[in-house]
Amino acid sequence: MAQASAGTAGLLYRQFKEMQKAKDLPGISCGLVKDNVFQWEVMLMINDDCKYYGGGNFTCVLSFPSNYPLYPPTLTFQDPIPFHPNIYKDGCLCISILHPPEDDKYGYESAAERWSPVQTPETILISTISLLHSPNDESPANVEAAKLWRAEKNDGNMEFKRRCRKVVRESLGED
């Protein structure tokens, strides 16, 4: 186990350094939590073209298990937590690529949609930003947010957008 953890730590360190050097990842900044390569603090600076979260700066923690890359990390948003159909109220992100590489007991996701060792921290964070732009309300983590998002799409109710903008202002220290 110690050897697997050492190999995992080496892989994570290389991936961390690559993320820090990447020039084609605007709006993503990473650091280690207390020099622990298994926990990354990530800042997602969402650009203005995102309808609901544009202009927001959201902090999250990407936590890697000792058996990474065979199993996925978790991504948890810190306060303020985006009001979003795919983010639990405790901040945990619900996205298929972070679900374990096993059969979905509910039959909702195919194995191809779930975690695969070809995923990297970069692909996870890009997918997270994409999800902020375009929520998946088919299997929501936050049912209230999903209902309000659907209402806005269907009848123009602006409560979802209002709640999102409030969180964006909090993320900027304006509220």
C-alpha cells in the first residue's frame, strides 16, 4: 500500500506541476492544501459568458484517494457554494466522471460516462466549468435548484438566476 501511495503521490505531483504550467487553462488556479499532494485547493474564476455564474470566483477542494487514478477524486465547493442542480448543499459535486468505475446500480449511467483513469485533474476541472455553464437536471443533487432551473427554462421564472447571482456576489465579497 505504501508503494502504491508513493506512486500515486508522484503521479499527483506531476499532474499538479503540469496544471500550474498550463497556459491554456484560463480561470483555473491550483494550490496544495497544507503541502498535501492528495488535496488541492482550486479557484475557479468563471468568465462573464456563463449565464448564471459569470464573474464568480469559487473555491473548491479536489481530494484524491490513495488508489487514484484507478478511483476518482472528490470535488467539494467551499463557501459560498454555487446554487446548482449538480452540487449538493454540502458542496460536493455530482458529475458522472467522478462516479466510481463500476456498474450504476440505478442504470442511469453507462460505464463509459463514469470514472476512467484517462481522466485528469485538468479534464475534471474543465468538465466542472462546463457543468456550471450547462446544468444536468436529469438526476439532480440539489432538487430545489433543478426545479427552479427548469421553471426558468420553461416559464421564465427568474428565481434560479437570482439565487445564482447572489452566490456570485458572495464569492466576490460583495454580499
